[in-house]
Amino acid sequence: MTFEQWFHTLPMRLRSFFRRKKVDQELEDELRDHLEQQIQEYLAAGMSPKDARYSALLARGGMTQIEQRCRDARGGNVIEDLVQDLRYGVRQLVRNPGFSLLAVLCLTLGIGANAAVFSWIEGILFRPYPAVAHQERLLALAGTARGETGPMPLSWPDFRDLQRSCTLCDAFFVSKITGSTLDVGERAEVTRGSIVSANYFDAIGVHPVLGRGFEPGEDAGSDAHPVAVISYQLWRSRFKSDPQIVGKMQRLNNVPHTIIGVAPEGFYGTFVGWAMHFWVPASMEETFESGGYKLEDRDARWIESYVRLKPGVTRAQAQEEISAIATRLEANYPATNRGRGIRLWPLWQTPFNNAGTLLPTLEIMLAVGAFVLLIACANVGNLLLVRSIARRHEMTVRLAIGGTRRRLLKQLFTEGLILSTLGAAGGLLVAYWCRHALVLLLPARSGVAMYLPGEIDWRVMSLSAGICLIATLIVGLVPAFQTRSIELAGALKAESSGVVGARGTAWLRSGLVVFQVCLSFVLLVGAALLLQSLQKIRTTSPGFSTTNVVQTGVSLISAGYDVPQAKTFQKELMDRVRALPGVESAAFARVTPLGYGTYSSTPIAVDGYQPPPEGQPTVDYN
Amino acid sequence: MSKPSDLVQGTLDMLILKILALEPLNGWAVSRRLKQMSSDVLGVSDGSLYPSLHKLEQRGWITAHWKLSENNRRSKFYSLTQLGRKQLEKEAADWNRLSAAISGIVKLKEA
């Protein structure tokens, strides 16, 4: 229909819906008027009044049918039908609570599993930093080196040159994960934080709620600016929301830092995997990083950084410019930069946090979610099919008294829609409860629990709504298929003999069962393989006993202990832990066996290899 | 031979539009007029006429007003709208093209 037509149609449709009585009355008047004129004509032709009336009625045909066809022609009853179908559908569901509950639970599971996975993918991969301005234009920045497959960190001078020469990017900033023991009041615990460039808070558009962010120049010099911004959560929990916090001193990695600001609520830094609780400028890197002063050393590669593109710039365009700058750096500083490049990564492939490592896991989860949804749909479809056989009589009667198939289908789909909408609502609730559940699957590392929040935003909502519609179609299609085969005369007769399941239905039912069995089989095989791998991991002996072992991390030097103090502490801690009832033995280790971290050894010598004068080979071990 | 009242699918709408283009009429008069104008060849049952009128009204091609008819009865009169006039022109042109094509074929001399 054209816009002009809608201009006419819409008021009429609304009128047929809201002033139904009046519209119906008018229709009746119109048809009666017609009848009267017919009678007049017959009378004029010389019939008796009785005959004239009789003939006129005969000529007109069924009043109700005409009225119904007129109503259909007006189309105003789209809304009316929907309301009617909804009401009828709800009544049907309430009448069969067992069936309804089962169907809704099935769909809740199917849609909920998908919505939860969507929310994780959204919160971890696509929108990991909700407080950050324009994160859709944010990209991760990492170095490459000839002969190395993996991404490399960048050096501070390279980063600075990049920042100065790049024209297609809004902002460059550094955010390198670090940690420190935080000793406040009576409790000390390992806390994660970031070493950042001075422009960090301005670049991401996050403004401290108390105090200030870093000022330009605070990221220059050797241990020159011992200042820190702390997270809102840390301020609330460990500093008891102290309003006078700004200006107070806090020891971080054994160096007193002045707290200059508190980040806003809901900001957890820019690292997928852990919530950040403090930020220090890059000038403090010596305090937190090994390897001494690195801000003027082009050969010291340690930083992790991000860029934000200018609006309308694509990743490929920015990559081209950045590669050109890297080539120039290579020419200017051949000693340090030969064979080195710089590469942009989308946030969901960020190589230096957990986004990249979780990507395959989430992909598998997505596939499993889709399978679960299909199985749930097949299940509910089967339930509906069985019920539609029970409802065959109702359908047949409705067709017999003049209901159109179209109308019947509309009703069946409306019932499907009610089921899947309830399922979707339940599913979103499940997703909401599960939004932090991913962490439960991952062990805490170095004594700090991971932070992997799901994000339920409008994108997740609309995806779930889409899934709900697909489920409606699948679920509604099954009984709809069933009505196709209803043959009035045959069905009415067959009804009494109680034959259930014509050939067509049986075919559909077995088809659904085969489909379900296939999907379940795929999932079962997947689960079995997973369990087998798990079993192998559990039974493979690492060479030491792993049962009843608990571990935690302590970082004494960062808590302000000197070496003799730390030794005393260790000895005392061991003695006291060993004295605990139920503790058989206790030990310290620098490296957790089979843990995630790697450590560099002291320099080693390799037979027949002459190391370059300025470097000595080391090995990473675990 | 088929019944004379069998209208080619879709032509009823066009005929109603044409009849209403001449003057506003109520439903009864439309059915009479159709019969007269086609010399009793075309007829339409009430079961088709009224749904058709309502559909055309719905599409904005005709509008309806309640008026007193000659014999002083309240009657629903339909008249053509500006949109309806355009639609009629379009359908009439289509019809002329179609019927010319068909009669051209039908009139071919057999060898």
C-alpha cells in the first residue's frame, strides 16, 4: 500500500477495532437497506409481501457469511483477531498447565543458553569496556617480529613515535596489566592494576569521581611520579568510602604512592579477565616491572596498548598508515627495529588479554547453544504435534463451520508466539543470572579471581528476540503442517473412530524424532570426547600428588617487606600453617607447577652458540 | 457456456469504480446499475458486492456517507475518491490492453 492509502486505511482500521459495535451496526443497516429495496422491487413486480420477503432473503444468501466477508475485507480485525487469539491461546495454556510448563521450560533452556552465551560474547569480546567512550572504534595494538608467529609487546619510544605521527587515529594509550599486594588496615591481598600512559583517562573518556586523572608529563621520568588512581570498588570496600582519600599515601609494590583520584563506579579498567583496581603512570614502571628503566630504551618491549580510530576510518586504512610508520622506524633505528612491524587487532582478538584465549571456547559454546535450541524446538514441536492430534477435532469443527485455514494458522502461530515469548522472558532471566557464571569455569590465578562479566544490552536483547521469533516459526510450523492434512468429510467421520495420527503426521513425528536424535547424538559425542579429555587430564600423573592441595599467592616484596623480613615471615607462616589441624604439609614455591605463568631463568650457556655481546640467552620455564 | 455472472477475476473492482465514477450510489443501486449497463449479461451476488465495496473503501479508492435516498430511507452512498480515479484509469488501461490482446488472438483466421 502507498502512503496515501495508509492515510485512509489507518483511521478506518482503528475505527473498526475501537468502535466495533458501531461499525457492525452500520454494516447490518446497510445490508438491511439492501434487503428492503429488493423487497420493494419484488412488490412492484406484483409479488405478495410474504413471497417478496422470502424471495429477497433467498436471493441475498447467508447474512452472517456476508458480514464476516465484509469484516475480513475491511481488514480491521487483524488486531481483533490477535487479541482474540492471544486470549484463546492463554486459556489453552492455562487449561494444560503440565504441557505449558514443559514447553516453556524447554524454550527457556534453549533461549536462555543462547542469550547467556550472547551476553558473554558481548561482554567479553565485543563490548568489553562498557564505561569506555566509543569502544566500537577501539583496537588493540601489538608488535610483530620477523620469524616470530605471535604478537609482541611494543617499546615505549616506538609507541611515542606512533602516537606523534599517526593521523587516522583519535587516541593512543597504554594499559599494561600489573599487580601489587595492597596492604590496607588489617588485611593485605594481591590486587590487579594497570600501568598506563598519562592520557589514559582522557583518551577513554572516563573521569574520576573524586580528585583527578593523570596530567601530561606524569608518564615521563624514572620513578618520577608516584601517584595512583584507585577503583571505585576498592575505595568503597578497602577505604570505607573515605571522602578525604585524595592526597593520602598508599604503599604499592613497596613504594608510597599518593592517591590522586577515584575512578567512577562500574569502571574496571581495560583488560579482559580481571578487574583493575589501581592505575599508575608509566613513569612508575620500574616499580612494577622487572628490567629497570625502560622509557628511553627502544629495545625494551613491554607495553600493551590500544588505539581509537577517527570516525569513518577503517582498520585497513589505519593499518596501512601504521605499517608505513613502522617501516620508517625500521629504517631510522635498524639496530633495534629491523624486521619489526606493528599490527592492529580488533578488540575481540586482543592478543595480550583473555579475549583471544576465550574466543574458541565461546565459539564452541555458541554452537552448543544453537544445538540445544534446535533440540528444544524439536521437543516442543513434538509436544505440540501430539497435542494437535488431540485438538484435531477442534480444528476440524472450526474448518467445518467456515473458519479459514489462514485464520487457523494465525491462531496456531499466536500460540507458538505465546510459548516462545514466555520462553524468551525466562531465557533472559537465566542469562541475567548467569552473566557472571563464566568465571566459575575458570580457576583463580595467583590468588585473584577472574572477572568476566556478561553484558545484556539492546543487541543481546534483539538477538534473543530474533531467536524467539525463529523458535515461534519452528514451533508453530509443526501443528500448522498438521492442519494441512485435515480433510473435512474424512476427518469428521474418522473422529468418532478415534484413529490418531494419519500417515502424514506419523511421517512428521518420526522426522522430528530422527532430527532430535541426530542433534542429541552430536552433543553426546562432543560431551563424551570432552569428558574423555578431562579424564585423561585427571589421570595423567604430573609426578606429584594433586589431591587435597590448595594454593594461594603472596607477594611479600610488593607488600613492603625486605628480604630478611620476608624470610622471617615465610618461616613463621609455614610453622603456623603446618600447626593448623588438618594440614599435613605446606610449602613455598616461586612457580606453581603446571600453572599459567612462565618465568625466565638466569642466563644459560648453550654449547656451540656464541651469544651477541649485549644479550645472554635465558629460558622460560614453568 | 459459463454462467453470465462469472466475472473475470479482479474485474468486479474495476466495474464498481467505473459505475461510481458516474455518480455516487448505494450498494443496491450499484448492483442494479451493473445489470442494466451490461444488458443483463453481468450480475454480482450480494455476497461478493459488499465485501468488494468494503475492500475498496478500505483502500481509500471510494468513500462512504450515510444519506437519505429518494424514498426517504437512510442509505450508505459510495463515491469515488481522487485515489480511486487514478486506480480506475490504471485498471481500465490494463483491461484495454489485455482484452485487445485476447480478442486479437481469438479473431485470428484459421488456416
